[in-house]
Amino acid sequence: MTRILERSRVLHRRAEQLLPGGVDSPVRAFQSVGGEPPLVVRAEGAYLWDADGNKYLDYFGSWGPMILGHAAPHVVRAVQEAAARGTSFGASTPAEAELAEMVHTAFPSVEMLRFVSSGTEAAMSAIRLARAFTGRKFFVKFEGCYHGHSDALLVKAGSGVATLGIPGSAGVPEEAIQHTLALPYNDVSAVEAAFSRYQDKIACVIVEPVVGNAGCIPPQPGYLQALREITERSGALLVFDEVMTGFRLALGGAQEVYGIRPDMTCLGKILGGGLTCGAFGGRAEIMRMLAPLGPVYQAGTLSGNPLAMAAGIATVGHLIEHRDTVYPQLEKTSAAIAEGVAQIARKHGVALTTNRAGSMFTWFFSGEPITSYASATRCDTKAFAAFHRAMLDQGVWLPPSQFEAAFVGLAHGEMEVRATLEAAQCAMETLAPARKVD
Ligand code: KE4
């Protein structure tokens, strides 16, 4: 049953007059899945409502931040109370140190940090700091990993860049990416080869420790340890981009799960509880190079914004207080959803590879293991689009791209698991005739 999206359609046309594609971020335009993107007017718990009054079970959760569920009462109250005291001062506030202490509790490797307004700013600033600290220019990133849209990082990126099937971006001059080394993820020999060629010219390796932006691709056993050893040996820094995995896979993100101590960490999304907030941090000796202490300049009008701090303290504070129950609950619900749909696909003979790391996962429409960006690009994106549309028509809103991760939050419970599996049962029936496994 296709949903009525008349009001969304009218509003989207209006938005298109002044906003390119009618959106403020490309993946929202539904280009790779087709159809009219609903416009959201309200969200609560695990649900979204669109301009036509349709209700959806939400599996993209604002692309990660909404681990507590939408409009969590104590988060809303904290933001309301902060707003009543003023929305931005451009001066330091007590809340910044309070949230910084929570970050350090969760991420002991982050001895000092700086708040910024997005993950893009966090990753961009971490690269600048790594270059200053090591005096080197080159850095390594991995194909399919996305670290925001700063020029040097827009090389073989994932997320919206992969969704649109573009190699990088127009407007990024060769000079801006001449020191960017993009290597295949989960391939230690490629990293060894790059370091033997560039040796002491590489400032850092930046990696999504569990990739979310090519769809979810966990590291192969020993991979992250190898990155740690290779960077240690060569004097390059290891930067974990935990904008997506931070506070998600565990309170201390992937570095807690895999027991790796990076030199720097980028954070965002959950950190701000849905408000504009990112951070980069790490070893104190590196961070002390930042102005006003040191020669590395970085700044931001809304960095440490009091409302973002309030939302972050309320969100991260809840995760710290309930860490012993939150992550087992997320694990149980996420496994039931991800594996449940995989089972339905098998029953219908639909080729599906399910990758999951805690409460982030991706159903790849493929019969092969997905361990690299190259394997992810071989997926049947048409089948994904058909599945996405069939689920959306039943009120289950998946991330509108094969190259994104889905997210489960604490507001997803048994009822949501049941509803999702029922919707998947119908969706797979529409797919099954065309998608027999060979
Ligand atoms: P932002 O600048 O979008 O706050 O963060 C950039 C970023 C950095 N690092 C990682 C690992 C990220 O996942 C992101 C942003 N993620 C995408 C979703 N995959 C944001 C959604 C969008 O671009 O609309």
C-alpha cells in the first residue's frame, strides 16, 4: 500500500526552489532509492511522522545520534532549560568541561579534546594537528570511509559520495588531495606497502574502526591491531574516526570493543544528542599544539554551544549511568532485527549479506561476504532500492542508501522488532521472484 505523500511532495517542491535538490544533505534526497522523500515534522522514541501524518519506524536515527530515541524527555528538558538561559555566548561555559570529563571517562585515550560543530570539522582538524605534530604531509584514509566533506578527505569517500557513485567531488583541486593516500580497507598489505614507499612522510592513518559509510563493514580480526603497530613503528599517528561508532558500539566505542589505544579520536553524532556537536581529542602532548597554547589554529563560533553541551551531557550522562544495561539491550534488539530479516531473506531465496557491529548494521543485497568497499559496490543496489521502497510503504524507514548503516536505539523494543520482521516478510515476497540466489 503506497502511502499518500501529497503534502511532502508540495513541501519538497517549495524547498527545491531555494535548496539544491530540496535538501541540506544529499543522501536525504532519496536519489539512489527513488521516490519522493517524506518530510519529517515530528519524532518521538523510535518513530517519525511526516507532513501527511504517516508514521514510520526509524532505522537511520538522524544517522546515528538518536541512540536514546527521539525527543527523550530528559534531553528535551535539558535543552529547554539551557535555551532559557541563552543560546550562545561566544564565551566559555561550565558545561564544556562537564561534557569533556564525560568524554574522558568514556574514552581514556582522549586526554584532552576540543569541541567543534560537526564530524567534518573534527576530522579536518585532527588531520591538521597530526601534520603539525609529526611535521609530515601525507595521510592514509580508506576507500569507502567517510570523514566529512573537507577537501583532502573527499577521496574515494563513502556515505553520500558512494551513494551518488562519484569518485570524489568537483571543486576539489588535485593539489588539495595530492597528499591523500586512499587504500583498500581490511587489507594490511596495502598499508605495509604504502608505509614502505612513503615511510616517514606519513603523518597519520585515519580510519573508521568499524566502517559505517560503505554500509557496515567490521574490521577483519587483527586489522586494527596491525594499523596500530604499523603507525607506532613509523612514527605516524593513528586517528580513530569514531563519529559514528563512539558511544554506539560501547560507551568507549570501537577502541573499547577492540582494545586499541589510538593517538587521536574524532567524535560527533551521539556526543551532541542530536544537536550540532563534534570533537577531536587524544594525547595531551598532541592537543597542546592547538591555539591558544600552540601554533595550530582551529576555531568556531558555535564550538561548545551551550544547547549542544546540554543535550550531550543529558545523552552521554545517561549512557554512562546505565552502561551496564544499555549495551546488552541494544545488542539483543539489534541481533533480533538484523538476523531476523536475514532469515526471512534466506527463506525467500533473496541473496543478502548482513554485517552488524552492535546496534549498527547493513543488509547488503549480495551473495558474497562484504569486507571491503569494492565488495560493497558489487551489491545489487536496485534490489536494495526495491526493498527500501517496500519497507517504507509499510512504515519502516531504512537509510535510503545501500552504502549507509542502519541504527537501533533504546526506544526500539519487542513491538518494533515484530513490526519490522512482518514488514520484511511482505517486502521480501515482492523481491523474491526476481532475486533467486544462484
Ligand atoms: P558531519 O560533518 O556530517 O557531522 O560528520 C561527518 C562524518 C565524519 N565521520 C564519520 C564516521 C561519519 O559517519 C560522518 C557523517 N556521517 C554521515 C552518514 N553516514 C552523515 C549523514 C549525511 O551526510 O547526511
